[in-house]
Amino acid sequence: MTAEHFEQLYVEWSVYAWTTWSLVSAETGNDMLAGELLERPAILGTMLPSRLLEKGATVTFLLRSTSVFDGDSIIQKYVQSGHARLLKGDALVAADTQRAWDVAGVVDAVIFTVGGYPSFHLLKGFVLTPPNLVTQCFLNVICTMPTQSDAPQPKIIAFSSTGVTPAAHAALPLPLKPLYSILAAAPHRDKVGMERVIAHCAGWHWDPKADSEPSVEIMGQGWKERNGLPAAGTLKHALVIRAGLLTDGPSVADEIAKTGKGKSYRVSENELGGYTISRKDAAHFVVDALTVRWDEFNNKRVNLTY
């Protein structure tokens, strides 16, 4: 499947700044759900939807504030052409994620890049508000995911982080360990919750010691019994991407495509011990994995870094 076949919906809401996730539908009648939450700075910004739009996708954004793209000339160009549609809604509200699925119809894939920035509390240190932002948004998305007997199960691509579990943290470069322990502890606890949901639904092995077991504060009481949650082992097409520290640098992969020179990013199920990855290269990998290399990355949890 190529990106030209996708109609994409982006769902956006704000916590500290503005955020999005997105839904994509295909011209053939099968739809694709892609989701992204944008922070300050954004996890992937508009780089991922822009890549899909430039390849001929149609993107529908569900936004807490539809004015968020008023000054974005790239998105506005596609709004004017009808390839980008702006809807109002909130990914923390299950009724809004349900409406997003309803608008998209039969869905081919979900791209979920929700994330949040911690704030400093005098007594508690760096905290995330709400502490289960990512986990609950993901639960809303997956629990309202429609099931159609005549449609293939959607692909799920979810963004996480290197160093997110105890085992992954142990494999980080030494200079990153204190940074992640202090600044990223709260967001990482939340992302582990999202990964726990995916592992449960996909039937992946989960080691409470190496991976850690998220608290009730993150998961919610009785989360496995939530209405609409796919049964254990029934999610057949999932990819978790543990990305390095995201930067605003150029896309090395794009430069290599132009010049034939350079060293691209690395992707592996094994720990890589890398430091960073640019948002542009992260977006490059998502589009490449989704449209070209899905068979290679389906049902895997990979690390993405230089």
C-alpha cells in the first residue's frame, strides 16, 4: 500500500500546548487511522502529516482548537484543496475519539504519537498532568476502534521512547541516564502504560521486572475490563517505536536519497545505545515502515536512533 491511497485524520487537543492524533482513510474504501499528539516542541510536529499529504493523502484533523493551523501555510494549502479537513474535539474524551473513527470509516492504520511535557512541582519534582495522559488517550482510541467483519484490522503504530523500562534504561548511554531519571521519569511511566496496553492486546510477553508493571494511577482501575478493549492476543498488526531524544535537525535519510552519501538512522529490536533522532527522520521512518516495509516491522517493538 502506498501513501497515495491514504486519507488521514489528525485529532488534536491541548494539555500544555497543542496536540494531535490522526485518522486516515483509503480511497479504496478502507480507511487508516493515524494519531499524533504535538507538544512544545512537538513530538513530530506537522512533519508526518505533511509527508503523507505531499504523497497525495487526505488528512482530517480533530482539534481542540481549529485555529491552531491558521498560521501554517503548508497545512492551509491542503485545507484549501480539500485534502486536509479540520474537526473540533479532544482525544481525552472517548466520545470524540469515537466520532473520529466514525468520520474515517473503515481504517487501515493508527499512528499514535501522543506525548506530554512534565512541569516542576516543589514537593513532587517533575510531574505530568494528568499523569496518564498518553495511556488514557491510547485506551480511548483503541477502545472506540470499530470492528468490521468485512475490513482488515487496522495497523497500530505507537511512539514511545528509548530508556522507557528498567531494562531499556540500563542500556542507555551513561550521560543520558540521569537526564532520563529526572526529567523523563513521569512521561516514561505514562508511555510504559501505553506499551502495556499494546502488549496485552497483541499477546506480547511482558516481564514485570524488566518492563515494569504500571500503577493503577496510570492504567486506571480494571483497565483490562474496559468496554471495547481488544481481547488479549487479538491485536495482530502493531508496531511500537522507541525513539531517541527528538531533535529539530534535518532528515539524514532524505539527504542520502539525494546524494547517495551519509549514514542513516538505525532501527533494531535490540537496544542501540544511541542518543538522538531528528523529528524529520522519525517521520521518514514512520512513512517508510507503513507504506513500504510493514511486513518487516509488523508485531515488533523497535528502537530508532542514530
